[in-house]
Amino acid sequence: MAPLPYSLSPHVCVLSSPDLESVLASASLPPLPQVLQSFSPLPNVTTRTTSLTSVTHSSFTIRFSDLVEIEAGCKEDEEVRASRTLDWIGARIAKRSARWVEDTERVQAGEKVGRTPWWDELRRCVEGDHVPSRIEGWNHPIAVILAVSTTAPNPLQAVTALHSRQLELPPWVDSTYLKYTLIVHPENSPLSDEEAGALFNAVKKQYGLHAHLLPLSLPSPPPPAIPVPAPLPRLPPPPSPESLLSPPPPPAMFSAPPTPTPGAMGSSLSTQMMSFASSIDGPASAEEERTGKSSGNSLRMHEKDIQMTARFVREFLLMSVVPFMEKCAIEWNETYSSTRRLPSRLFSSTRRLFGSSTPSSYTPGHASTPSTSSVTSRTSISSVTSGANGSQAGGPPPMHRRLAEFATILGDIKLAISVWESLRKEGKGGSDILPLLLAPSPALALHASHALNTLHLPSPDPPAHAQFHALTYAVRWTIGINPQDFLSNTLEGERWLVSTAGSAEEPHAALLLGHAALLSTMKRAKRRAALWYLFAANRLEKCGVRPLTMYFLRKAHALYTAGPEKSLSPSLWDSEDRSPTDWVGFPDVKAGIEHALGRLLYTTGNIEGAIDYFLGLLRRPSTCFISRQPPVMTNGKAAESGVDPSATDRIYLEDFRVAFKHFLATGGDDTRIAGWKLPIKFCNPKQTKIRLPNQGVNGLDNVWADRETKWETFWKSKGGRNRLEASGKAAVNETFWVDIEVQNPLDVEVNLSDVTVVAQERVSAELESPVDILEAEVIDDIVLAANETRSIPLAVKVNRPASLVISDVRYKFLSLLPVMDSLACRGRRLHETALQRQSKTYAPNAFVTVDVEDADQRLQGNFVEDGRLEMAHGECKRMKLWFSNAGTRPIGELWMISGDEDELWVETPNDAGSSSKRPVTSEVISSNNSLLAAEPFRVPLESLTNSSSIPPGGNVELTVIFHAEKAANDELCLLFVFREGNDQPFHSARVSRQYEVNPCLRATATSRPSRSPDHLYLINVEIENVSSCGDLHLRQLTTLSPTWKCSPIATEQTLGCLPVNQTARFYFDADRWEEGSAEQTLQFVHKKLGDILHSRSIDPSSPPSIQLFCRHLSDGHAHSVEDTPTRHFVHTSRRKFISRAVATEHPYIPPASHPYVFPLYNPAALDVVIFWEIPSQERSGYISVSGLLLGAGHAALKELIEEAQNAKVKRSMYAETQREREGILEAIRTSEWNAEMNPIVVRVQDGLRVEHDFAKGGRLAPITFVLRNYSLTHPARFTLRLGHEKRSSYPSNLLPAQYSGRLSHRGRLEPSQQIEVQAKMWITRPGAYALIGWQAETQVEEIPLTGQEAPEAHSRRIRHRYIQGPPLADRSCIVVSNVQSG
Amino acid sequence: MSHHLFLLSPTDTPLYSLTHYSSKPTQSTPSPLASNLPSWSTSAFAGTLTALSGASSATQAHHAQGGAVRLGGGQDRHVIQMIANASLDVIEEVMRRDSAMYLKSVDKFNEWTVSAFVTPGNFKFILLHESKNDDGIRSFFNEVWELYVKTLLNPFHTMHTPIRSPVFDSRVRASAKKYL
């Protein structure tokens, strides 16, 4: 068991006569109580328990105090005194905290020892309290020493006067005390030693044996001082009206250390080895009070005097105090045990249980009346009244309590525990002492919390005396319980301190929390320690103790940021790709502490430190997702909707602004400003862009790259060697823009001022600091709303050619703090070497760079009408482009490169004249029949300008016609390449324009064999107006074909207005155009596909040109397709259609070789071009309908394919190659060039009406079958058989045909030839007869190769055989009706 | 009455936090002092005796006061988070000697009681609450665990990915509304 706390020791009051005081004062000694106190504690004191067992105390503390002080203290109201004490403690701590913190931070020893100066101070202040209390008896005097000196005029009378003095103690102070007489006999006394002895005997005789004669030498001058332990501080007396005028007397602070240890005894004055004179070190004490620093205490006493005094103190304790206490304990114990017997227990509890308001009491066993000591009794027990519950009744403390206290002091632990337990059960306290006496167990924590709970309610503002008592308990626990036990998990003593602190906002509560935190740190519960430090700091801050508040906050911060020590696998960190050190933790904790610290620093004048903290607060950790909640309605009103993040940010930002402004106002140091780095970035380097004036803002990068590649390919094919200078270079003295993206990561509006970019010049792979060549725009002020992202263009101009790296953005945060944000993007992660793969390695940072060149060749171009273009499908839009030469040298050559898909025509002055006005209905045009895309177009500068070049500063206007071929949203990207003249490098300029194409007409064209014997095919064109324009007019329909000639069936009236959602139909008869030649084209395809099938290389030869027959149907003046723009666009439309079709059909043939394999026009193809106009909007255009193939094919590639299949297959080891080869073969087999079909079309002339009088019997009806060979190349033989149909396939409402006569007809048809076959049907009754039940067999003959002798017709080889019958849904019939003849 | 939920990774990095204001009335809790008192006397009269000693009124007053304390503006947010952080000390200690997943009322700071739930993957769910509601909190934790496991099924979710899924958030909210 740890030694009892100092405050739990016998309290002895000393009443000294004035003469003694003057004697001591003349010897430079403090008042007697303080002199005596220096001799406490005493070593090796043996006491006896009630069971007469000896207990040896290695040290026994005894407290001495001035009786007058105690009397005065008792008169003061307890509540007033307690609150005064707390204030006094607070003031002491506040005064000294700054120095303590300084010392502690220098020494850094507190955590190891578990002691801090402020805690020691608090403990000493609390332990030093010696005024009796109503609720406990520890401070009630056990003995009163009446001290006189022999220098008094009449010493005996002085003793009598002291004895006769009534103690002015209130009735609730225990009056059971021992009276002791001390006669101090100094050497310079008028009395001789004998006279003093006589006096002593007389006193003994009159006032009992409790008396002592103390001879002292008290030499003058006083001997040198010897150090004694520092006294405990005591509450100064309350300021009285008189004392307010005079300076307060130095507080009596002469007493023993709070926790005497045996080791300290060596230096105690009770040892015989010391020879000192004593004197109170009054000035030192005052000094200590003033400076807050404890100076050593000393006593100036002669060695002999020390020995005599020590002997007296020891004798006083052993001969008087201890026996007195033992006797009391024994007497009271008897009473106590008698009340513990069963009947009285029952009686008392019954009374208690059944509602008696009288507190339980016991019958006092000794009711001795207050009396002065009798000569005969060894002890003088003044009084023991029966006030059992003194604290409530205003009487002295209950005897049980005194018994418990005495037993505790005497070391009779067993008795003490049992009495305290019984007191506790009666609800009269004891819980506070029991933890000191009992062995550690979880019950102790309950005792402690019970003690605190009974003391004060955990209200926000408990009364001062309750707080003070709680504080006393806590201090006693920390002293009286073994530190190891106190910290152990069973007791968790630090929590006792926390609950003692309660919610009081006083310095002592904060110190309790601080000490709890310190203890937690010793227990390695750092996170809890951090929390308690924070709580302590919060309370101290309210009390205004700033140095200590800051210390606590720093501790909390350090403990929190240290992070948890986790025993996790090291590979966990690897797998998570995190370092154990970069623990972030809760998002607001660090900010909360730092903010408090920053504010404290600001208020204490440390502006720079405050700014450090405030800057750090702007950092946003994003590890934790904080769920934001919408406000909840509770009881009809909205509850607090959690947290508003912007509020916190706003506070932080405002604090920073205020602090920084103050810093600047007080002449802030520039070097300090440079040291502050903003922890957040406003710039997003990845979104930084350079925007050049000649560069189309829009357009995807790959589109422009395509254009450039196209140009380079073209130029290389021309044999040109001049390279195209890289685009994207800025020109000297030309403004270009750096677009930076600024993003506000904070939840509050901020402003950035003086925003500009910083560039560095790259000189031979090294960066140099920027010379004065850059003129960058400075934006005065940007206000960014919370979390706003904005792109900001900054104009930049450079005055000489250079290669610049845009490295930073410079701005002033809140117009205060200059910040440089780097625009570096981290390079890609490297994976090349093993080392790079194992540890993260990145390529060097990437910056945005811009090259600035001399502006000798600059062309600026743009559309005259800029803006979004809305077009109808097929519309031809005339657009003007404006070019100006912004360079210093003329431009002599200008090329336009458009995309393959763009249909553009550059109008030159020559075109206008060439537009023919001939009224034509048909014409023949020639086509190169090539799928090759248009080449870059060289702008004829000669015809646009008068000279052959554009001079510097000169302008050129260029008109282009754009044909919207496809309904889509897209962008027209035109690359213009130019140079001064031959042998100069090319430069480029970009022009782009957005456009939108809306659908206008939906047109389809279908064909079928014509019923008319004069024509081969009937073409049906259907056109529907799908636009929202009611004013759409159809102006002209034109058919184009290499081998077919069309003639419109309908008249021109059908052209004209086509209302919305209406459909117009047009019919054309199609016949062979004899002049058209298909042979060369077919041979070309045959050869090329043969090359592909035999895996031969394809020679880049274009197909032969072809003639196209055009037939116009117009409502007046017909457009000629010969007109250049029209012809160009018709060609391009067809080219795009065929290119797409070929690309889908032949995915394995490389697209680049398509133009050399497939011609533009299949000879059998027929296209229709529909011209439309919207007169009200002055818009016109045309769409093409492609895809019709007329005429029968006969698997023209059959031999080729068979040959390829039968050729000795070169097996490839790759399945993919094999598959690809099969794919090619299959695609060619199914392509239009290998089309195969039955060339003979059988048509029955139906609708015949026959009238016959069946009364005369049946009749034969003639049926005409028309057979036509639609093949243009091959003759075919046919066999028509009649009457072969099964019954079931007849339509139900028609009668079956019954053919008679010749049932098989054979014949031969030359290409395009037609024949009629007459058959007969025998009809026996009227009705409708279905004309089915026939079957035609076709045999297509081979045609001999050129040069071969044509064999006889019947001996020719058969190429294909087909069988056909009537179509399933055929309902052609003849109607036979009966007529009565005659 | 408010609740604060934190989900922490095994490295004690919070990944998700939720503040829930419950509209349910505070449940009357048995006086904790009755259990705090070492057993004595005849138990039949324990209640009466407690009442006589004046202790129970103290407890009730404490709870009324505890319920009145609110989380104020942003300034107090860090205190709440600090309490959750501080409770980790006790939770780790309890985890060492107890293998249960649901650790009820492991710690107490002023008016806040801390309950915790430790998943087999060493994730910790911490709930700060003011009143006693063991069964509700247990069910709530189990639901949150289930939702969390579903979140973990996302192959892009690592141990330290903050849980930003709105589905998770709304379901946790619904669960809190149901049980707390």
C-alpha cells in the first residue's frame, strides 16, 4: 500500500503566546507551527491497532497549523472558501504556466515520470488545505498545542491564559482533541533553568502530563540556513477591508513535502546529523510567489536546537498524540461493534426502511460531557457528542467516521475498511477513502464513481465546494494508490480523473483531464490521451490560460498525427500501395486542433505561426466519404442538418485572410512569405492548352492529322520533296492564348488576382529562365465560386523565335499570398526494366510547350459567315472563305485538302461561264469510272487575284460549294497548305466549320421486268418529303446508266411541289442503250479479281473510262449533269456509295487497293438523281439514288472461282490466312460481278375475257405465254411444259386450267429476244380459270470465246439450268362467261 | 438524438461517415448506478434504497443533460471524430481478448457511448450514440456489414477506397432509420 496522502494525517493546531512569537521572530525563525512542521514526517513510528497488534510506519506525517488561522478559516462559509480556493489555484496556475511550459518543453521528462509541474502544483495546493470541513473529519484538530515562552513577564499566568481561552471553533468541528502545553525556554530568558523546571512542574501539576519544556539556545546572529523541503501552498486569508489597504502578508507556506518518502527523511531535520540554524526564508517565499518558480526553502536553526525540537516532536507524537488516538479508537470501536450486533442493526435498518426521516444513529457508548482534562486521566477527551451525522445536523462529525479516520491514520487497515464500508452502506461517505485501502479490484472504480456521484450531480455547473471535494478525492487517489495499480486496466484511474473533472470549466478540471491524458500516454493509449488533451485545452482556453492551452493542443496534435501503431502484415501496405506513414485519419480532427492552435498563436501575437497553421487547414483530405444528410423534420421543425462544409472552410479562410492582412500591415517579411506554400492547387495541368490564332479551334486532332497525312502522301506521289512545316507554331509578335483550367477545391468562394503564366525557354535541351521576350496577359481578379471549374484564356505574345515551356501559373491567392502553381503533368509510369516495375518510376514531367517562329509565311483564313450551318440533305451550299496573308512574304501556292467524305467544289471564275444553258432531255457524259478520292485542290490564285501570289497583307476570297450528302452533325475541316514558291517548305492553316444536315427527301428506286413488250424494265422511283418544309419542289429527275436508257412514262406534271409527308411516284421504261459498252469494264474487273484470287499483286491501274447515258425529266429547263459542280457531286456521291458498299462487302481486300480493283460504275447500274428546290428559302440541291442493277448476269466469274478453288491449294500454317482466303473467295462469289439468275422471264397474258355459249358445248381458249431472255450476253433454250400443277396449289376461288393440244413448247432465245408461245385451254363451263400449272426449264448456253468457231446451236454447252413455275401468289386468270347466243 | 457512424479500414483510416438524427424518443434506461453499486443489503429493497440515497435522481439528471447536448456547427465535428478515434484504443484492447464481432458499449465519453462492430476482415464500424439500444444497434451493424460486403464485391474497391456509392449510402440511411 502506498503511503497515505499528506492530507490524511493528524492535524495539530498550535496556539502560541505573543511572547513566544516575539522570541521566534527575534531569532529569525518562522512561527512555531512552521518550525514544528519541518520535523514532519517522522520515521519509524509504531502504533497499535484495536486488536493490539503493532503497526510500524516507516514514516508518519503530522500536520501543524496555527489555531487562529483555523478558527478564522472555519468562520468563512465553506462554499465561498471553496470557490476562492479554486480561483486561487487557477490564478497560481495561470501565472506560472508560461514558465512551466517552457521548462517542460526543454526537459521533455513529464511522460516518463508521470509528473508535470502544473499537476504537482495542483496537488500541493489541494493537499495544503487544512481548514476543517463539514463533510469529512481529516482537518479537524486532533490536538491543540498551547505554547508559551519563559520570556513572558509571568509565564505561569500566560499558560493559564492560554488554557482558559475558549476555542472559537464552530460546533460542527469535532471537539475531541488533546490539549498539550509547550514551554519554550530560550537561552536569553530571564528565568534560569531551575526556575523554568519549576514552572514546568507547576504546569504539569495543574494541566496534566501533556506538557513539555523545550530549551532552545537561539543564538544571535542566526546560524546559516539549511534547506528544508518546500512548504505546501496555503490559501491566503480572505481579503478583509483592512487588508485591502495594506499589502497582503506573505502566505504561510512552511510545511513538509506532500509525499514524504523514506529517502526524503535523510534530509529531514529529524536526523541528528544536521547542525543548522533556522529562519524562515520569507523573501524567498515571496519571490517564489511572484515569479512562480519554486526556490529552495531553508531554516536557520542551531544543531542543538534542532535536536531538542526533534525530540519534542517525536515525544509529542509517540507519548501523546498516538496514545490518545489509540485510546479513542479502542473506545469508539467498542461502541461501533456493539451497534453492529444484529438486534440494533435490524432496528436501525427497519427504522430506515420504514420511512423514518431521522438518520440512523447509534447510542453513544460514552457520553462524557465536555470537560477540561482531569489530572488523573492520561488523556483528556474533551467531548464526544452523540451527533452521528454531523455534516447534516450541524454537529461534530459522527463518531464512526472519526473512528474510521483514526484507524486509517493509525494503520489499523482492517478496522478502517470495515468501518468505512459500513459508513458507505449507510450513505455517509467512505467511498472516497476505500480505494486507498482496498486491494485493486474492479470494485474500486465503482467506489470512486460512487464517491463522485454522491458528492455532486454531474450538472454543467456544480457548486464550488463539491468541485473542490471531488478534486481532493482525485488528488488523494493519485497519491494514495500505487501508480502501477492506478494505471492498471482493472482500475483505469485516469478515467476517475476524467469523471472528477466532470463538465466544470475551471482550470483544475482541465488539469485533471491533462493529467488523465498524461497517464493514458503512459499506458500507450495515445488516441484517448489526444482526446483528453483536447478536452483539457478546450477548458483551459475558456479560463484564459494560453501557454498551457497551447501545450495541451500541441500534445493532442502530436499524439493524433503520430497515427496508430498497427501490427499489420508489411505486405498489406505493399498490396494497398500505401506507406504506413501516410496515415491521414479522420478528416476534421487535425484541422480542428490546428485551427484552435492557429487562433491561439494569433491572439498571442505569433502571426507567422498562426499563418502556418491556417494555410495547412486549407488542405482537403479525401479519404473519408462524409454522407451529407438532408434536413430531417422532427416535431414539426427541421433538425440541424448535420454539418455545413462551407461553414468550416469559410471560417478557415477568413482567419487566414485576417492573419495575413495583419502580417502584411505589420511589415511582413518577404522571405517569410516566400516560404509559405499553398497546400492546394488551383490549376489542372492536364487541361492546359495552347490555342493559336491560325488553328481551327474545333476539329479533332486525328482529323487534322489525317489531312496532313493525305497531303504528304499526295505530295510524295507527285514527287515533291518539300516538307510540310509542323503546324501549331506561334508567330513572333502574334497573340496566342494559353488556356488554363482553374478549379476551386474549397467549399467557399475565393478570388485569385494577378493571374498570369510563367514560361521558360528551352535552349538545346536545357531550360533557361525566361528572358524578357514574353508578354503574358495578367488577369486582375478571378472570383471562383465553391468547387467551380473554369477555363481561363491568357493572351501571350513573344517577340522573337523561341521554344517555350509553359511551366507555371502565378497568382495571388485572395489577393494576398503569391503562389506559383506548376503546370507539370507527371510522366507516364515506366515498365521497361525490372527495377522500374518493382518500384514506381515515372517518365519526366511533361509540360505544355509552344514553338514560336518568324512570321514570314502566315495565312489566316476563316469562313466569311461563321456560325453553325444548318442544311437540308443534298443541299448545295455556297460558302465564302476569306484568306489574308499575315506573314511578311508573299504566298504563291495554295492547296486545299478536304476529307475523303467531304463533297466540295471550289468555284473559280471560269466555272461560271462554262455552265451551259442548253435545254436538253438527254445527254451522254463520260466518267473516268474510278473510285479514287479527290486529290488536294490547288487554288488557282491567278484567276482569283490578278497576280500569281498573295502579297503580304493581301486578301483572297474563295467560294466553295458544299454538298451535304449525309444527314448528320459534323464538322467541315479544311487544311490549307501554302508556300511562297518552289523549293520552299510548306506551311499550313486550318479552317473548320460545324454543320448540321437534316433529312429532306427519302427516295427509293425499284425495277421489275416490264409488261410491255416494247420495253425491258419498268423503273419505279418513290420520293417522300420527310422534311418539315411544305415548300419543297421537285425540279428534275435524271437517270444515269452505262448500258440502260430510260424514258419517263409519266408526264412532267407530276414534278413540282411535294407537300410534307407526301410521296411522289415516277415510272421509267428502261431499255438497252446500244451504244453503251460494258465489255472493257467487265474485263477489267475480271482481271483484277483474278489477280486477287490468285494472290497476285494488283497493279495500280485505273478502270477504263465509261460513257453514261443521262435522261432528264424536268418541268422546264433541265439541269445538265455536264455542269461541273453537278457532275462532280454526282460522281462523288456515287463514289462514296460504292466505296462504302465495297468496304463492307470485301473486308479482306485492303481499302487502299479498292480504286484499282472495282470500277465506279457497274455496266448494269442505273442511278437516279433527284433535284429539289425550296424557292422561298432559295435553297436547292440534289440527292442520288444508287444501287439498281438491271439485266441478268451469268456468274461471270464462275470459271475464275472454280479455277481458284481447284488450284493446288497452298496450305498455310495459319488458320487465319486460310479463313481469310475463304472469306475473299466467298465475298467475290456473292458480289454483284458474279451475279447469276434465270435470264428467261415467263409472262402469261391474263385478264382475257371470253364469252361463249356453253349450250353449244366447250370451247378452246387461246393462252399466250410471252418468254423473254433478259440476258444481254447469253442465248438460252427453254422448254415450257403445261399442265403440271398439283390441285392443291390452286387458289380456292379459281378453276384449274386444263391445257389441251400441244403441251410442250421448246425454243431458243437470243439475248434480249422475246417470243410468244400460243397454248390452248379446253373450257367446259364458265368461270375464272387460273393461269398456272406451267413449268419452264431454261438452259443458258455458253458463248464461245472470242476467236473460237461458234459451234452449232444444239451442240453448245449448257452453262446453267433453271426451272421455274408461276409465282406462288400468282392470280392471273382468264374469265369465261356464258352467253346465250341467239 | 443523434448517432454518428464511422467505417474504418484495418489501418484505421475512415472510409465512410454518417450522422443520423433519430426521431425516436429516448428510451428510458435502467439506472446504471444500480449496477455500479457493489451489491449489499437485501436486493428486494435495492431500488428503494437507491432512491433514498438520491443517486438515481443524479443519474436521471445526467441523462437528461446528456440528451440535450447537440453536435453544434462544424467546430465540434472534430471532437466527435476524435472521440471515435479515441475509442479505438479500447476497441483494440477488447478485440485482443474477445473474438465477438459486435462489441457493445465498449467505451463512454461524456454523453457519448461507443459501440463497435469488427468484421472478420478487421474492418471496424464505430457508432457513437447517446442512449442504450443494444438490439437495434446489433441489427443495424449486421445490415451495414452486409451492405459493406456487397460494396467489397466491386473489384475496383480496395481497402482504402472511400465508399462513395450512393446506393450504399441510401441503404445505410434506411437501415439507420429503421433501427436507430
